[in-house]
Amino acid sequence: MPLDLDQPIHFSRTHRLQWEEAQQKQVILYPEGMVELNQSSAEILKLCDGTRNVAQIVSDLEQKFATAGLTNDVTAFLEVAIQNGWINQN
Amino acid sequence: MAGSIKTNTPPRWLLAELTYACPLQCPYCSNPIDYARYQAELSTEDWLRVLTQARKMGAVQLGFSGGEPLTRQDLPELVKHARDLGYYSNLITSGYGLTEEKIIQLKEAGLDHIQVSIQASSQELNDHIAGTASFEHKKAVAHLVKKHGYPMVLCVVIHRENIHQMAEILAMAEELGADYLEIANTQYYGWAHANRDLLLPTQEQFVKAEAIAQAFKKKVEGKMKIYYVVPDFYEDRPKACMNGWGTTFLTIAPDGVALPCHSARDLPGLDCPNVNDYSIEEIWNESKAFNFFRGKDWMKEPCRSCDEQDKDFGGCHCQAYLLTGDMYNADPVCSKSPHHGVIQDAIDAAAQSSLAANEKPLIFRNSKNSRLLS
């Protein structure tokens, strides 16, 4: 499923994003599996709440971390995320 | 024994075998052959304590299994406690006895996913293998699981009696809308070991079925995830035993015995500890059983000098014990094992058995057979 740049993105209803105290990491949980996230991936996914599209996620992150030029990295990660079913659109 | 306590990774996966009771009689059941000996079951309070202690150490994936976990009346209470603690909880069920009301009740309690097993793609074969008329109900349950928003995992155990149905099994998974399909080639422990001559497919059957499964995997990419459990008798390297002994997995048997893998109960001299006597932390870090095969000090040749020892940890100790009589041996699945010939012997014996005029019957998993065989 390709990433649609215009559609808002929401985190998958059949996965769970959660902070793991023992690992000091955000993780994605799904049937019989777990993915450990680095901080930037976790920050992106936390913004996937069904109200923002790619451009809005990028601009929120650039604002939050007072930086610019995140478009390529964020888009690349979201492509991976949608392929893995961690996020959905519509 | 090996294993420095300081370097232990915490458990991540807790398999809670709530009961050995089961309405099904699958002849490849992974429960121990002598399960009927272990009548005692942990109380609700015991399970609540175990869940709390393991979660505190870092366990996050939780499987409610059995037997049939639905036979435990306190399941919703355990599920709720698990959710409150932050586990991702998986119900591993035959679907037998699962009603829409129960599916809703468990969802409200916080259950994350339901894995339903189906034994075959046809009613006749499913009901024969399960030893119970259950096929239509299982399909109905699969639909209900989807309807109530759970990720739906379908699990089909593959063996000689159903491997010819691979294409139909995959089509059934697609029709039922499975999000995940676990195609589990039978692993030959417990009941499956006892029935191996009747269950082990030929190489030709396996190769044909695998090609069908791989083509399907491509076709449904992005829609359905396939977990393919390899039939290790047709591999030349062993599976990585439990991702490393005492590194990731913790199984608690119905009577409270803690096991580094769910077959470890059959290994001699491990003195597996019971949660009635020790905390999970003591069990994980200090018990003899969990330190038994930690690290590499236990290894003999060919594992000791093998450049793949960090990849597969010498393979499966239960398999080494079952097939060579010595759990310290390399898993005989490995082509470097001096005992590798026993695998071909097993394949040959199974092939011969399938040609024999009067094939012996499958031994179904039930309490009567358990008592007879133990």
C-alpha cells in the first residue's frame, strides 16, 4: 500500500504503541511480535493520530525540535511504517 | 553450570499455560505426553502474582494458552490484570466454546488478540484431527474475532494428513480475512513425537506445499502476514532454540512449574522450579533450570568450535534428547552433528509407514492415552 501524501495518517488499530520502562524505549506491539523504536521513529508515530498528513507531521516535528529539512527522512520512515501495517490512511 | 547472572536479559515473552484441560484431542499437541499426571492448577491469585512479577522484570508479550485457556473461568480477570500491567495479551485458543458474548467480554477486559487454530480446510479432516466436531464453529469464531476489531491470527498446524490441502488452507485464510496466518509445520515433541511416523510429510510433499505457501505470501503481501514455522527435519541447520535459553521466553505450566521452553519438562535433571516456591525473578536469574544452557559452557563438539554457535545456540536441546538420548548433543537436525543420520532414519520410517498395508492408528491426545503412555 503506497503512502498518500495528502491523506491524514492514523496509528493502526490492531497495533499498540507503548513506552516500555524495562527497555527505556517506545515499542510497537502486535500479535506475537514487538518492534523497538528509536526516539525519532517514536516521535513520528505519536503524531499519527488521524488529524495530520505527511506535511503536517513534518512541520510539527520541525517546530518541536527547532530544525528543518526533515521531509525526506520522515516520508521514508512513514513508507516503511505503512508497509508494515503500523499506520493506516482513511 | 554456565551463565553469569549479571548478563541475563530479562524475559520478554511469558507463555501462561493456564490448564491442560482441552476439548480437542489433536495428535500433535505440544503438551507433555504425561500431562494427565499434573492435575494441580494454579489459583487465580497465583496467576495474578506471576503476571505482576514477570511484567516487573520486563515481560511484555503474554500468551494465554493451554490446553484450552477458555476452560478457565477466571480468564477475563487475568486478561484485565494483564491489560492493567501493560502486557500485550494473546489468547491462543481452539475457538471451542468461544461465544460472541465471551469475545466482547474479553475485549472489554483488554485482550489484544485472538489466535484461532483450525486443523484443516475441510470439515471432515478438521473434525477428525481435532477429535471433536468443531470446524463450522471455528469458522464462525474467526468471523466474530474480526467483527469485534481484534487482529485475527489463524493458525494451522501442517502434517502429512493435511499438507495436501495447503492451497485450500490458504484460500480459507483469505476468505476468513485473517490478518496473520501461522503455517506451523509440526514440531516433533510430545504427542507429535509419539505420532511422528503418521505425521511427518515426505520431502516431496513438503517442497510442493512450501512452493504454494511462498507464492501465496507474495500474493497477499501488505494484506496478510504469514508466519511460516519451518519443518526442521528438512533443514540442514537447527532452529535457534528459544532465541537462546533463558534469554527471552518464560513458560509457566498449569501446575506452576516454570520452564525455559514448553517442552523442557521432559528433560532430565533440570529440577524446574515452581512459582509456588520462588518469585519469577529468583526463577529467572538463580534457578538451575534457567541457567542450564545459558551461555556456551555446556557445549560439546561440534558446537563448541562451530562458527554458527551464536546463530542457533546448538539448536534444540529437547530434540537432541529425544533423538540422541543426550541433551548436551548438538541438535541432530544440524548436518554437522554426528547423529544427523537419525533424521533421515525418521524420514524413511515415516515414508515406510505411509506405504504399510495396515498403518497404525494416530494416538489422540486425551487423558486416557496420557495415562496409558506415562
